[in-house]
Amino acid sequence: MKTTRTLTVGDKEYEAYLTIKDMRMIEREIGQSLLSIFDAGSLAVVANMTKNISLDLVMATLRFAIHDDKYGHRSDDELYDMLDEYCAVEGQTMDHIGGFVIQLVFDTGIYNKIKFHQAGAEKNAEPTTSKEER
């Protein structure tokens, strides 16, 4: 369950991952279930999930996903400064941070892997034995 991702902000690198406890702390901070934000209906299209990513969710996720000496105790001002510094780099936006949050949530294994259908690919492989033979 513990897949670690690296968030680079300026010249600092932060190792981030979420545990079930971290996810519960995020839910308490934002007053909303993560399952309601990343609902099963929106899993088919990742772009729809970005509509559900709020600044409050980003802040809470960063507060509890970065497991260092300030784990769970970064002030809002520290998080604002971190986000400002991140977005000051050309090409780094809040959309990227939202994607980072989505990746962290999926890394927990709470959702099945999303499979994308490629155009031209067969939908299903032929079974090796029929139902009648089984």
C-alpha cells in the first residue's frame, strides 16, 4: 500500500504517500469523505476527478502525505508558501498538484486500477474453454 512519490518544490524534494490513517485525517480536515470525492462514477474518466479537487483537499493531502519531521503539523501559511513556490516554476500548476493528489489516492490501492481501452484493440480475449465444458 505504501507507494512513495516525490514532490519537488524549488530545490527541495518531499517524499509523499498516504496511509489509511492519513486519508482519515484528510477527511476530518475537509469534512468530506474521499470516497465521495473520487466516486466510482467518475473513475471512468480521470478528467472528471479534477473537478472535485479543491484547494482544501490539496492542502490537507500535502499536510498528511509528506512524512517528515513536520508530518501533520505544517501550518496553512507553510503550505501556501509551498504551493506558491511550486507554481512559480514555468509549467507547474495547481492542475499538476491536483494530479499528484489523485495519484497518491490511487496509490493506496483503495480503487481498482483504471484500464483504458485503446482504439482498435479487442475488447475481450476469447475464452480457452466454454462455459458448457467447465
